[in-house]
Amino acid sequence: MPENSTKTVQEASRPAARGLDFSQDLAAKGWYHSFEFPDGAVIDGYMPLAVQKERYARYPISDNLSGKRVLDIGAWDGWFSFESERHGAQTVAIDCVQLPTFLQVHRRLKSKVDYRVLDFYELPYANLGTFEVVFFLGILYHLRHPLLALEIVCALTKEVAIVESFVIDGDTWKEHQNQIPSMEFYETTELGNQFDNWNGPTVACLLAMCRAAGFARVEFMYASGNYAGAACFRTWEPPPAQPGSDPPELLSVTNARTYGNNFSTRKSEEYISCVFRTSHDKVMTKELRLEVDQFGAAAVQLAQEASGVWVAAFRLPPGLDPGWHRVRLRLADSGFGRDFRIAVDMPVNVERLAVRDVCDGITWVRGEVAAGGCLSCWVHGLPDNCDAANFQLVLDASPLHISWIGQPEPDGYRQVNSDVPVDLAKGEHVFTVESAGVKSAAERVRVS
């Protein structure tokens, strides 16, 4: 065994990572943030007041935050919480422990900042609502699940989240910005001699994770030393006042996995598939501007089919409430075209199912279908958010693959087509429609 094989992880860690340790300086100061009070008194913390003001001035947020809600995650002594309150915001500050320094400033300023003690991963269940502005400053690298953390932040944000984090290439990121983003993982105390420092992304990785978390636009703010910052927006820039092209013709909007119109925020991977036509000869993913209600969604894949139509996949924006949501698409130089609707976290409610006219989808002979062919039927009682994933056409005990669902006709019936297995036994079969525990009356269908 080599002599150095017994080195601890900490002994083998990068000098730059170990150099992040500022615990002794912080202990000497007693405060992380610096403060200047209306009576002229000053608290000299580890972070200079000028640096704090410079950081805040860099953020693309309004100087007047009246009527806005701000969330400060990991507030520490609270300078950014109290500064946003000074600009008119209704501010909620959270930290994993209650800090006497925060409470001291809160009393001294007679502040109305709502101070909560919460673990970060409790945020989705804390019923805090959503916020126009979220500060996520120096927290990411303390969290075991950084991409999940950014998704949680995105879901809480209505307008913009300010994300600042430790990075491993703050001074050299331009030299490799076109490489695949990467991240260091720290198992114990490799970073700053702290066991709660988990990851060190490159600048490119930080920006990529913000995009992957569901923000529509991620704008680089700065990178220097061990830190970098980004402004992460939930919305696209406004459409052009004078469009340079016609809107794309949106043909369909479906769940990329189920091909239906239902989506679940409880699933980790939900993507919106859009089929569209455009007069543009070439289209790039960065030109697509999908909106789900007011939230933008970035394209992750784009391809053109032989027929000339384009198919694009978009992330489902985090933080959508249960119900119906409007989906529309534009290009960077165009306005929006036709709207579609998707259902998010909606239950499937069925009271009664009725079937009419089960027939061969090619010959239209009633009560008979061909093995390997198409079965067509008309069903009453299907909910508005029905899709092939939440109801079934069943021959005996075998579900059929649903290939098409029509829109409701004036009498409430919807045409549904399905494929008939080629190996289905000839003869008479029992046909039913089933959804949400409700089953239609049985129909007799002969397979020829």
C-alpha cells in the first residue's frame, strides 16, 4: 500500500478549498454583516458595509419595493432582510437557527420583518406563499441537494431570485466556459473545515443548474475570487413592440411522457411537448419563448420532422397551482399565437360512463373490429382533463392502447380510437371503459 494512501480526505483536499475558512476572523468580529443605524452607530462585521451595499446595488430589483414580498433565505444577521424592508418590501427572513444578532437589530430598527426558524427543506411545506424577490445568498453550497434546492427556490419566486454561491473558478471561469459544467463534492470537511459544506460548482455549473431548476432566464452578474452571482428570472423579456416575424402556429401541447394534458408537480421529471409550424427556415432552442400563465419555460430539446413541423420539449415551470393553465408560444422576434390548456395536479372526477357505437375504425361496422386494426367508440362522462393515462378501453381484461381522443361533441360524447392487438383471439369479447374506479356497462364486440 502506498505511503500516502492513509491520508484523510481533509489532508488531501485542495488548498484553495481549505482557504475558505474564515471562522477565526468571524469569531473575532462576532458579526457577519455590518450595520449602520439611523443614530450613526455602526456595527463592524466580517463583511464590510461597502461590500454589502455594492452587492445590493448590483441586483436587478426595483429601488421601490412597496407592495412586493421578499424572502431572505439564510438571513444570518439580516442586513439584506432589513435593507429590502427599508426599500418598502414586506420581508420574510428564515434561518435554520434563531440568531441573537438578528433579533438585536430587529429590535433596534423596530423592524416588521417576519423572522422564521426553518430548515431549508421545510420551505415547501411552510405555507409562506410566493415572493416577487428571493435572496438565496451563500446558501447553495451548504445544501446536500443543490439542484433540488434551486427548484424549491424557483417555485417560491414570482419575479426574480438572486443566487450567489461559492464557486471553484471565480477568477478563471472564462478560460473553460465552453466545457461541460462540473462540480466538486465535499464528503466531510474538505471545504473550509466545515462538515456542512457539500459542493463547489464551477461558474458554468452554477448558471446551468439555475436554468435546469426552471428559471426562464438566468443572467450572469459577477464572478470573483470564490464567489459568483446570477439573477434568475421567472419570466421572459417582453415581446417585441414591432414583431419581426409571424407567431409560430402551435399545433399541440402534451405531456412529453404520457402524451396527455395532465401534469403533476409531485413528479421529478415533467416536460411539455409542443408541436408547431413556423415560417422560419431554421429555429434554435434559445429563440423559443414558451409561457405557462405568466411563467416562462426554457426549451431543452428541438427537432424538425420530415413533414416540416417542429417538436420542442420544455420544462414544466415549478410552483404552479392546481388547476388549468394557459400555454402559449412565441419566438424571440414574434408575438404569441394560439393558446392551449394543460391540467396541473387536477383529480380525475368521474360519476358515470356511457358507451355508444363501438365499431371498426376503418369499415365503421358496429360491434365488430379486426385484429390488428382500429377500434372506435364514443364515450360520455369523461372529465375535461381525461387523457390516455387516466382512463382505459378494455377488451376482457386487456387494456387497449388509446391512439386518439376527440373533443366533446354537442351531446357530450367524445370519440376515442384505440389499436386492436394483432394477436387478439378471434370471437366475442367484453368491452368496457374504465376511469377513476368507474366502469361503463359492458358491450359485446366481435374480433374478426
